[in-house]
Amino acid sequence: MAQPNAKLGDTGKGNCLAGHPDVKKGVPKPYTTTYVEGCDTVFLNNQPLITIGHKGKTDCGHTTTCVAGSDNVFAENQPVHRIGDEDKINEGDGDDVCVSGSDNVDSGG
């Protein structure tokens, strides 16, 4: 089923398990990640398109990497990242899924 594609500034939501001053390691802490890097040559709604490998920055102090995307739609030789695709926290344990994207461009696969 086709899902909206992610672009620079879109977000993901998940749970950080890396530990924080107010939350012990292994205890889920909800976070939002905002995609802060995207394609150099492919744009969506006047913003760089997000693909596997692009980074996000969380509101809990970590960075994330897009690790899932379309099986059959690519940009700059990488699968495009869409609503429902997974990201991973880079400095510890935790993951999220993309929750925002384009209002008018979807990709299947």
C-alpha cells in the first residue's frame, strides 16, 4: 500500500531506551525525531526527500537514522522513507516510525 513520502522537517515518534537523568536505562521514554538531512538532488514539496541512511535529531538528545523504506521506489540509489517506516537511535537503544510526510506524494512497496 502506498504511503506518504518523508521530507526534511518531517517527524517520527518512538521510545528511547538509552537512559536519561530522569529515566533509567531500559525504561521507555517517548520521543520525537525530526529529519535534519535529506537528498542533495531530489526534492519533495520544495524540501529534500528523505531516504534510508538520512539522519534525524530527537527531543531526548540523540540522533536517529532511517533504516527502512520502499522496496521499489528509490532516490539517489536509496529506498525512499515513508510514513510507517522505521528509524533507529544511534547512541543507544530505541526506535521510532515516521509519522509525518507529504500531503500529495505517496510511494508503494
